[in-house]
Amino acid sequence: MDILIKLSQFLLSLSLLIVLHELGHFIPAKLFKTRVEKFYLFFDIKFSLFKKKIGDTVYGIGWLPLGGYVKIAGMIDESMDTEQMKQDPQPWEFRSKPAWQRLIIMLGGVTVNFILAFVIYIGMTWYYGDRYVANDSLKNGVWVQSPALESAGMQSGDKIVSIDGKKLQRINEAPAQLITAKEIEINRNGEEQTIKLPVNFVDQLMANKTGGLIAPRIPLIVSQVPEDSQNKDALKPGDFIVALNDTKIDFADQFKIEIEKYKNETVTATVKRDESELKVPVKIDGEGKVGIAFALNLKEKDAERLGLYEISHEHYSFASSIPIGLKKGKDQLVGYGKQLKMIVNPETGAYKGVGGFKAIFDIFPQTWSWEVFWSITAFLSIMLGVMNLLPIPALDGGHVLFLLYEMISGRKPSDKFLEYAQTVGFVLLIALLLFANGNDIFKAITGK
């Protein structure tokens, strides 16, 4: 059932993005009286799951869910319909239209992608508001969960002041900013320091998979005790471990350090359980593990009851949601641009993290949440828009590049040149798809 929920969200999001992107091409084409021969969700190689001709256009659903397309008459595209291009240009064809109209048609898809993302962010801001932890409310600093951050010099208990010179307001925003960051300004025991992140920081993050980058510093709370755990009779979910032998344990990160001292030993743990304080024997194996899972964050009532930090809630009118939603969309767009820049720089190692359809599938949760669904869909819409603007001939960006050349120089590239360019672009796209999905397969096989 979980996999069906995950698959349903993936297909619904993908279908919505594809249909709206293609509508972005379809509508201006129709407005400029350009004939659209096909409008397809997914690819119809050899056969279609559904098709129906209405007017001059065949509407259909293909069987291969790798995208979708509109086939515009008189245009050299992925269909490579060279026979049509051998005929004399007709007034309803794409090639017969003024360059400015063709440019609008080609930019229509990515324009819709960006508009959709901004509309979703505005709508989510208005409907859900904001729930966040103010950075200033963290009394005990952050819990550094990533070995890559520890290697760079950051420690649990540090308070983040700014990332790349920008003051951090909300701790929730830090993980996304850290991925593309170059330096972090921290406050450690009252002294401010600057931590420089290595150029291959993203590569290190991927090599050291953990539950996250940073989180508010919290006590150690047992969240799960598996049946095969050596401590299944000693510990229970919900236990607070507050001491090991005579050493006080205030935070989960201290516990992880402390148990390293007692490999292959049994220690006495002081545990708070149901308003009582107990002393229980805890076995630590040769790898310094106790066989439990512990909470990475606290419930809101527990965080505030323990005085660790405050969770803030903001609600907005529709009017005030517009500038806030626009800012969120802009921040995501800028952030994705930075990630793309890192991917094309081999020194960062970020290209190793490029994923295909499985990677996209994996970001959807196994439980249905409209808030999460719309958040992921908005980000994917930005990603689709940016990727389609890349100056590769088979993509919208490639067509736009040639149209801009035509408008500036006054010379239109020949149909034969455009055919060759489309072929080269198609080969590049296939190579990118093979690389991205090959990364997915490699990670699945190796677990890296």
C-alpha cells in the first residue's frame, strides 16, 4: 500500500507538470494560428494507451512515462519529421511565423513551469502558513549530524550566525543553504568563528550518509528498540537517557561520543520513564552501538516543555502571502541554480549525486500529505523549467538560442542545420538520461 501511495504521488505530480508545460507551448501556438498535430502525455512509441483527434490535433496518452510533447506543424523537433520539412512552407506552420511569435511559443512551456511554482508557493503560504524554529531561540546550539560538517570543523553546540554572509533567521532553512555554502559563521562558547567548507563538501555529504546535516540540539530519546536489539529488555521507546555510569548526558550527541568509550561493555544508564527515574544495564557492542533508534527531533510540546527552543507559527492573509510566496519561489530558483552550477564543476563531486526517475520517485513520502506533495511539485516545476532552458538543441533552450541568433543577426539557420543540431541535442539528452538513471542503478547496487 505504501508503494502505491508513493507511486500515485509521483505519477500525479509528473503528469501535472508535463501537461501544463506542454499547454504552455500549445496555447500560444493556437493563438498565433499555428497547427498543433499532437498533444501527448507520456511518449507513444509504437502505440498509445489512449488517443482522440479533435480538429487538427490528436490528443493522447502514451505508455512510456518519461515526459510528453506537442508536435507543432513545420517545426524540427524530437519527431524528426523531415518529410514535412521538404514541402513548401504553409501559412499555418511554425516555420512560417515571425521569429517573435516562434520565440513566445518556445518559451511558453518554461514560463508556465515558473508561474506554476510561484502560484503553488503563494497558495501554500496562504493555506498552511509557516511553521519554523527561530534560530535565536536555540539555547543550546545545533546538533551536527553530518560527518562532513564535523570534518570541516563544526561541532555540536555551535550556534550558526550566518551562511555565506547571510544572517540565518530560521534553523529550518539551514540544511538547504548548507548544501551550496562556502563558509559558515558560528558562535562557539561566546566567540565567533568562520568555518570554510571544502570545494568537494557535497561529495563528502554523499559519501557519509546520515539522517541529516544539522538539527536543534535535543536530549537522547529512544524512538525504537528492535526485537533483535541486545537491549530490548532494558530500554523502551520514549525513554530519556540522562546518564551513563556517572557521566551526565544532556544531549544525544554527547551519548554518541560517550558510548565509544565502552565497546563490548555493559554500563549503567540512568533513564527517565513515565515520570520515574530508573537505572538499567545497557550493553554496548564492539562497534560502539546499543541497538536502538533515537529521535532526531522533538514533538512541539516536548521541545517547549523542556525549554530547548520554540516552534513559531505564522498565518498570512492572501494579500500578504503573495510577496512571501514569491520570495520562497525565488529562493528555490536561486538555490537550484547554485546546485546546477556545482554539478557542472567536477571539483565539487556533485555530479555523483545526479539522479534520474528513481531519484525523483524516492523524494515522495510513503504517506499521503498534500502539503508535502505540493512542495515537491513546486520544486520539480522549477527544476523542469531550468533544465528546459539549457542551451541544448533538443530542449526549449536550444530552440530559443537559435531564434535569438536569427532575431539579432537577421539570418535564419537552414533547416538542414537545425536537423543536425536536433540530432546532436537528442544524443546529448539520451547521454544525460543514461548518466542520471545509471547513477540510480549504481547507487541501488552498491548502496552508495
